Amino acid sequence: MSKYSMKDIREISKENTRRLILGTTREIIVFQGIINTSTKQISDKCKIAHGTIFAHFKNREILIGTVVKTELIRIAENLYQLAEGNNPFDKLLEEYLNLVSEEEDLLVVINKEFAFFSDYLKNEIITTETIVKKFFYDALSKGIETGLMEPLNISMLISCLFGTISHYLVRKEYFVSSGSVIMQKKQEIIQLFIYLIKQ
């Protein structure tokens, strides 16, 4: 006799379908961008009825937002572990760049298409990014307080850091022919910002 009830089996099946939709959506987004991704393409690739998508997600924006936010939250959660350990700015930056490189294919799309997103999707991205920026803000503030760093405009430095990362992601094909642009530029980015905060 099965240890699972029919209700359990239905819930497992529902969760598996949800995972399939999210994973497939991510694949399509990476291949052709968020703007060009339709729910019909997703249902076709999943081999499910089109309406099944809307049984799991209210609309396309919620689905896309869930995919994007899931990946960004994963980065934030991993960074949180480091921030909790009171790691210095350079350690935090190195780990963040490692995490960005792991999700680089999706982050390239997000950075390239951001201006064309709906307000809902922009807000989802900005909210999660703000959490990550707070980790850097706290690490830099502590460095200044303890005298390890020169007093500086922390907000401006963080804007420069995220702007630099975005620059490499948006123009990835100009910097590398294959592989991760963030991994190839990681040491340069770290050295530049360490130089700035130690001046």
C-alpha cells in the first residue's frame, strides 16, 4: 500500500508541473529574452495545456517575475550568509561576483532588457537588488568606522560598482567570445574597488 494519499500525489504532481514551468521559462528567457517570451511558447515546450500555466501563475508577468526573483533571491540569500559572518568588503565582493557569474546568462538578459520591463517586473528586480546593496553598504560603513577604509560616499561607490557589473553584462559579447565575462573581469573589478576604498 502506498504511503501517499491521492491528495499527496496531486500536490506532488502540481509542484512538479510548477517546477517544470519555471525551469522551462528560464530556459526560453535565456535563449531569446524576456520581451520575446510568450506563455504559449512555454506551454508548448512544457507539453502542457496553455491554461495550465494560469492555474499556477495569475498571468505572464507573475510567471516571469517569479523566475527572475527566484534567481535574485538565491544570490541575496547566499550573500546574506557572508554578511552575517562580518566578512570584509573584498570578500563580499568576490563572492557576489562568483554568484553573479553562476546566473550570468539570465542576468545578461535582465540588464539588457530592463528599460522595457513592466513596472511590476522592474520593482521586483529593484527590491531584491536593494537588499544586496544593503549588504555592501553595511560592509563599507564598518570598514570606514574601523579605519580600514578612507571616508567616502558609500552610495556613490555602490552605484559605481553595480554600474560596472551591469556594463560588462550588457556588453558581454564585446569583452569575451565565450565563457563568463564576470569571471574574466573579476580580479580587475576587485582590484579597482579595493584601490578606491583604500585611497
